[in-house]
Amino acid sequence: MIVAFSITPLGVGEGVAEPVARAVKVVRDSGLPNHTDAMFTTIEGEWDEVMDVVKRAVDAVAEVAPRVGLVLKADLRQGVTDAMTSKIESLERHLP
């Protein structure tokens, strides 16, 4: 499965880089394939391992923020591995 998620620390003022960096560190330390951009972090793996990483990332932000917002989008497709890479490769083949 692929999960794209965004964690928003609330009640910490305008500077959210440090709380968000705590979440990104959890994801990167997980060892699962991942990608972070300006809007979302995407992670790939089995349901339980991905959801555990998302929970730990939320918990890491909650340690320094009184309120946390979470947006999550998932693509569940059994038997597919390396979907983060293969979806982009397929798209690139169709671009002019």
C-alpha cells in the first residue's frame, strides 16, 4: 500500500518546521520507501507497518504541539510492490 499523509501541528505559531521535521525523521528512520515534498510525505509498505509509522509520526508532533491535524490518502493494492517507483515510471513513458 501507498499512503500519502500530511501532519499539521496546531497551536505552535507560524514556525512549524521543527515539529514537522520530527514526523519526517520518524518516517525516514522507519526504513520503508518514502518521499517528502512541500505538501505530503508518501510511504510504502504493508498496512500495519505503514499505519504504525503514521501513528508514531503523529505522536512525535503531538509531543510538541497541543493539537495535530492529519490528512491521509491511501492506495491499497494487494500483490504490488515498489508502486511508488513504478507509477512514476509508467507516467513518464506516457509523457511527450
